[in-house]
Amino acid sequence: MVRSIVGANWGDEGKGKITDVLAERSDVVVRFQGGANAGHTIINNYGKFALHLLPSGVFHQNIANIIGPGVALDIEKLLAEYDSVVQRGVPNPKLYISDRAQVMLPYHVDFDRYEEERLGKAGFGSTKSGIAPFYGDKYLKIGIQVCQIYDEEILRQRLSSAVEQKNVTLSNLYHKPPIDLEALIAHVKTLGERIRPMVIDTTLYLHKALKEGKTVLLEGQLGSLRDPDHGIYPYTTSSSPLAGYGTVGAGVPASAIKDVYCVTKAYSSCVGAGPFTTELFGDEAKELRDRGGDAGEYGATTGRPRRVGWFDAVATRYGCMVQGATEAVLTNLDVLGYLDQIPVCTAYEVDGKTITDFPSTPTLMRCKPVYTLLPGWKCDVRGVTEWDKLPENCKNYIAFIEKELQVPIHMISTGPKREEMLYR
Ligand code: GDP
């Protein structure tokens, strides 16, 4: 059986914590897309961790963690993260890397940076981890799969062809020094040797595991609205964060996905550029940002202050829909306890009309939020684990959101720690 944990919004919904919680009941945890460009914050018995590439099952010794073929594999970052987790007392995690995953090359990171520099203010808020150039090359078929590293002839032929093209762009568009092919080949070979013991056919592994009745958890990165097809293009990422893509990026049968847990915060937060209808500014934003998350809303990978806003039911309903959510998981409920009244965006106003379906980007950029005001509960619900212990207004807030999303909410997170969880 396959379950997936994915984001309903712009990323940073708290998927890491939910994966850590649900990992306990899983045999395999798989990363199926994205790379080191976003982070999951996990707080457990070992301490606080910001995982970027490692699957969130690494804290459980019985779990196999997999980097699927759909991931942008930054080998140096993955190994550094592995070492840092082990150094902090976590027993050596079981980690497998797909022989079909493609490798992040140093020039992908350089091109990402150069392109953001070239675009200036018109940039997309890239984290400059090489993600867009990496996926661009993958689909241009000039990327390097892990399995190709171990065949010197293939590696040399492919890299020299790619580098020829890259060097033209480097000198003519970006005015930067060319890539040294020999140094690059040596670098990639060294990295390949370092991961060699972990490289397997993960697709075969997963299919076997499923035949044996094991439970596989697909761990999404970012969220629906960053999907290149269904999100706020071009302010999206370059791989699909949708549960549906999990079948491709992990390598499991589509029919095997039974549960899609779509994670959303009790308010909104967003890192990066693009339309964000319920965005707050000034003191109101500062207060929510500083109270949000486990230590304020600042990016787990970049440290950038996150943009924050009220809960957007229009965007989140759409986010759950495109994920095919079987349930929504609400996180950061405890953050809202300071408010007398809590606005929830239940419609958009655009071109003199009121709409409740999430529009495509050019229209979205003109949308203004229409709010419904709900009464706050004015107390601290941090760490509450029983539904009946929640104040009435808090229960009503959850019930209101559930009705708006049109998917059930059974799991509610009332704090960043693993045990701060309520099952309704
Ligand atoms: P992810 O990428 O979806 O895993 O999200 P991040 O880890 O980047 O961001 C979620 C933030 O919220 C982190 O700082 C978490 O520690 C924190 N967090 C998760 N659940 C809760 C919660 O229920 N309450 C509070 N206060 N913080 C939470």
C-alpha cells in the first residue's frame, strides 16, 4: 500500500513533521521529486533537524529510505546531510539511491545563479540550488543518470557534449569562465564512488516491497501551487510536487496509492515570488510570522523570511483537488491563539466578479481576497492531543475549513513536536 504526504499550498506546510509522525507506521519512505531546494523541519527525540534531501524516515531504524529517480540528486549535499544526522546521534539510516536518479552538476547551480542575476527583479525567487537548470537538462536529455557515472566512456561522451553547449552560453550570455571538462569528469566520478554502496534499482525494490505487503510513504516537497502544470506558472518549481507524479518519480504503480494526505497550515505562508492573494504586510505580517512555525516563519533552507497571510480556502481547496487528497492535515493550529477574530479567504474578487474557483495565473494576479471573519479562541492550544479539549471556537474554525476544502480533516498538529498531534 502506498500513501503520500504532499503539500496543498506553496510549500512549508509542515509535511516534514507529518511524515515523521506517519513514518512510524511505514516500511519505506521515498523522496520522488525536487532536490535540496526546500527543507523539512523535524523535531524529535534526537533534536531539531532541517532535512533537505534525506527522506524523513531516517530517524526510524526499521525504515528503508529511498531517493527515487525523479529527484534532483545533489550528492555532496545528500552525503553532508547524512553525516550531520549521524553525528547528532541518529543510528546509521538505511538509504538507497535510484540508479536512474539524475545528478546535480556544479554548473547547474552556477547557471541558476547566473540566470537569476540576469533576470534581476524579474526573477522567480530561485533558491539557486540548480533545480531549474537541472530539470531543463533532464528533459533536454543532456542530464547524467547515476548509472552512467560508472561507465567512463558514456560519462565522458555525455559530459563533453553537454559542456560544449554550456560553454557557449557561459561565454556569450553570462560572460563567465568556461567549464573544465576533465576536472568535472573527475569530480563526478569521485562523487559516484562515494554513493556506490547505496545505489540500487529502487523501482524494483519498491515493487517487491509492495508485493510483500509493505507500506510505502511518498514524501512530497513544496506544494500543489508550485506544480509546473497546475500551479502558479511561472512561479513554480521545475518538478511536479503532486501525489500523482509520485508514481513516476518514485516508481510505484498508480493503482497502489491509497491515501493522499494533503498538508496545509491553519494560515498561509509562502517562500518565493508569485501571486499570494491573502498576503499580509507590516505589523500584522510581522506578528504572524514571528509567532508561526517552531521559531518564526523563516525558510528551512534559505533562512529567508516567509511571506505570510490568512488561510486561503480558494487556493487550498484547489490544492487539495489537484493532489486528489483523501484527507487534509491541518498544522500550526496553535499559532492562531492570539487573535480576536480570524479572517479566512472564502472567495476572490476579480474584474467586478466574485469567484470561488482558483483561476490561472494572469487572472490570479488581479484577485483580491474576500474574507469571512471567524471568532478566535484566545488561548494556547499548543500540545493539545484531544479534540474535546479544544475550545469551541477552535473546533468551529477547523469544521469551517473542512467544509470549505470538501475533504475530511482527521489529523491536526498543535505544535512542532512529534507528540503534539491530535487525531479527531
Ligand atoms: P515542510 O517543508 O512542509 O516540511 O514545512 P517546514 O518544515 O519548512 O515548515 C513548517 C514549519 O512549521 C517548521 O518550522 C515546523 O517545525 C513547524 N511546525 C510544523 N507543525 C507545526 C505545528 O503544528 N505548530 C507549530 N507551531 N509549528 C509547526
